[in-house]
Amino acid sequence: MDAEKASGQGGTLLIVEDDMLPAMALRDELEDAGYHVLDLTRRHQEGLDAAQASKVDLALVNIELQGRDDGIALARELQKLGVPSLFISGQTTRAKSAQSAAIASLPKPYSPADVVKAVAYLLGRLKGDPSLSCPPGLEVFGPAPDTATPEAA
């Protein structure tokens, strides 16, 4: 567990999930692993506002959001802001069909520990660490996008 905690140091995450109980469990597990998690959001605009107000390293986005909002549309808008998304959804067919909007998908049901491993892997991959092995259940879409903040910026 110490290795997992060390890997989480400094990463800021956004969770956009319509079901608050699983979202709170995710937040607690991710914070215990050393990540900074922004306030939980349930809707497209809330997630977008949070991403615009803070530097987000990775967004965890459910595909079906509150109020019939669409997580895929949100992931596309986050992508325009340079924020990569991980789909956390049981809608695996929709996630695969929208893989250009996200960097990976972790299908429900998952445990919060599974999400911590997926986040550590994806953030490491985004930072260019090829030594990490992909955790079970995580489907990674294509090569890692160049979303890391440039040093010169």
C-alpha cells in the first residue's frame, strides 16, 4: 500500500458520477492513496466548471450523469481543456464507441482499490513511465495522449 500512496502524491482528480455513495467511496480511497480529489460533481456543467477552476490531472467520468447529462460529451469538452478522462461506467459498449474522448475505461462493477490502481497506472503512463503494468479490468484506448503540462508553459 505504501507504493500506491507514493504514486498518488500530487495528482489532482475530478470525479463526475451521478451516484454519490460510490463517488464518496472512490474519493475516500483516492485521498487515502495520496491524491487530491476536487469536490464531487454529478452533472456535465459542474464537472466542466470544476475543471476550468483547477488544474486537473485526470477526470473520472461516468457515462450516464444526473439529469440525463452525457459523460461522453463532458469527456470531449475536458479533452479540449487538456484534461484526460477515464470512463468509470457499466456502459462498456458506449465507452468503446467513444474511445476518442477518453484515454481508458474501467467497467462497473469495480472496487475503489481497482480505481486507485487504474489512476496510478494512467497518471504514470501520461508522465511517460513505460515500466508500469496495466491493472486487470482497465481498457486503455490507444497510445497515451500528450496531455502532460509542458515544462516551458
